[in-house]
Amino acid sequence: MSGSVWAGAAVAAVTAGYALFSRRLATTVISGPMVFTGCGIAIGPVGLGLLDLKHDAGPVLTLVEAALTLVLFTDAMSVRRRDLRLGGFLPGRLLGIGLPLTIGAGWLLAWPLLPGLTLWELALLGAVLAPTDAALGKTAVSDRRVPPLVRGGLNVESGLNDGMALPFFVLFLAALPGTMASEEGAAGVFWRALVLSTAWGLVAGGLGGWLLRWSRARGWIGGDWRQTFVLAVAVGSYAVAVAFDGSGFIAAWVAGFAFGVSVRRSGPAKASADAAKAPADSAKAPAEPPAAVDDSAGLAGHLADLLASLSFLVFGAVLLGPTLDDLDWRIIVYAVLSLTVVRMLPVVLSLAGTGLALPTVAYIGWFGPRGLASVVFGLLLVEEHVPGLQLLGRVIAVTVALSILLHGMSAVVLAKRYGAWYRKAAERRPLREDLPGGGEAGARAHGAVGRRRT
């Protein structure tokens, strides 16, 4: 049997094994990303040698790109405008102030620690390691003892910052000589990847949402195919943008927003009226009752979760495993600083003047784990032939690995301690944290959405 067949069998065995114990593991400090990353190391070049980036680059890149596409679309689709209005100062500040500061801090701190990288390679590293992934510390954003404002803020931030980091990543890549993106120039990338991809995403998502509402109002689309339709819109928005040399990720992210807004425009009153009219017309099938956007996103969400888990397995095999043989103290120091200073200082600055207590600011600052988006961006550097790829890849791999371990293990303990502090403090005096939360949607780790990795 060929190596690819054995690799497929190993991936299936790991996935099935984790599924059997998933509910039991959810109550422990062992997270899904830990399991899949560890198993990835075992089947990679430093273990059984069943999966290797040199021989399996095509399937690997397809897998992780599909995972990020679906995650971007479904996360954006589930975010409502009210999520940013209710207690919206928290995600608004984390995204509008904290994210750019995080990219800048990551850029500046890499300069003295990682000699040999150019200015734009350092900027790329800052952009790659800026997005957070709430799935790595899921208890931190799902534990009901944590105030809704904090859970909602971290949820919305995690759901949006990977998409907001994309323009920085694309422009830095275009400015770096020697990459495929640089051949088109920054101006060409700006128009194709940012302007045209955004416009196409708005059209694809808005039209897709309108068509789904139109078909549902007439009772023409079944529940299962409604979910398939959402998946088709996500894939189509990505594929068409790539076909015109744009950014499929930006198109999918924008399409998710437009799709969610378009689907929700029906409103309960109009939907109920359509449902009441349909049975009176014998030529029409009964219209479906109104359903939440997340009901339609079920298939795409479940598939996104599965592909994201497999992406961590690939990460362990092709990025982390080989890196363990060639570690350097500078890489480890930068990884630690990326998870602490680079994340926490911008959070402190962005939340200044909000009235949040110091334990809350520290909790939000710590739970900024790096995960799927950083892994995908790192693998895209391979595809773009970035000159400093070897060092960049090692830094990204070590940072994400430390995040998987540290944030996964600390989520349960710190959520419990912070929740206990909040309960006692709220009994003594009114707290800014008592404001309504910014919503429970838009996160890759929140079970209330109906599918996420909890």
C-alpha cells in the first residue's frame, strides 16, 4: 500500500478515536487541538513518516485552505450587528485598537530577536500571529461563571480578527520581494485582493441570502438542502475570487457577513405571513417555519470544525514535528513574548478607560490563543515561496504549539478562578462587567451556536 493510503487510514483512526472520547475529554484539560497536534507529530516525518509536506503539499494546502474558508464564512455569518452594540465597546476596542497594536508589537519585538529576516518578513510574522482562536481555550469563553460581557467580547473578537488580519497579511506579502504576490505589485494586490474580492463577497453573500429567503418563503427548499446551499455559497465565494486572482479568504469572510444580514432581513412577521399564505395555495408546498441562520449553517459549521481539527493534525505533522529537531532560544523567547507581551500590552492599552477591573483585563489579555488562522497563513507562506520561510515557519510552529498547550491547560482553572472572583466582587459593588454581553455567536468555540467545538 502507498504512503498516502496509510496516511489516510491514520487520519481516520485519529478522528474516530477522538470522537469516541470527545465528551469525556471536554471535562478535562486535554483539548481537541492537543490530541490532534500530538497525533500529527506521531504520523509525521519525526514519527511514522506517513505525512510529509514535501510529498503531500497539495492535499495539505487544500485541506487547511478549505478549513479557514468555512470558518471565516460561518463565523462572519453568525455575527449580528447587535453583538457589536450590546457591550460592543469590548470587541470594538479589541479589534479596532488591539489588533493593529498586536501586529505592530509582533513586528517590533521580532526585529532584535530574529536576525536575518527583512522588514517585510518581520511584518508578515506580526500579521500571521495576530489572530486569535477561541477553540484553543474553549472553556474560557463558554464557562457560564465568566460574565457574558467577557465571553461575548472574546467570542466576537475571535470570530472576526482572523478576517480583519487578512488585508495586512496580503499587503505585507505583496510588498515582500521574491513572492508570487509581489509580481503583481502592491497596487494590483490592493485592487484584486481587497477591493474586488470584497465587492464579490458582498454580491455572492447578499444574493445567496436573498435566494435562500425567496426559496424558503415558497417552501421549495428542504432543510437538508438548505444547509448544503450555505456550503455552496461559501465555496463559490472563495472559488470565484481565486479564479480572478483575488483573495478567496477575504471574499468568503465578507460573503459570510452579507449572507447573514440578507437571511435575517425576512423578519419573523414577514416569515410568519409567508408561512400562513402557503397552505392556501395548493400549487405551492408548505413554507418552512422561520429558522435561525445557524440552523442553515449546520452542515458548513460541522464540516468547518472537522477540517479545522484535521488542520491541527497536519500542523503537528508538517510544521511542528520537524521544528522540534531545530529549536533555538530566540525562537522560544519570541513565542513566549508573542503569547504574553505582544497580546496583553495591546489589550491593556485598548481597554484603558473602560472601567473594567484588572482581573478582567488580565483574563482577556491572556486568552488570546493562536491557532487555525496562524497555521493556515504559515502554510500559505510555503505556497508563496517567502525567502525567510524556514525561520518564519519555525517561529509560527513553536508559538502555536505553546498556545495549544498553555491556553488549553489553563482554560478550565482560570475560568473557574476568574468566575469565583467575579461572583464575589459583584456581590460587593456594581461592576462594569455586569453589562450585557456582546453576543454568543461568531466564535469557533461556543456551543450555544449549535455546533462549535465544546
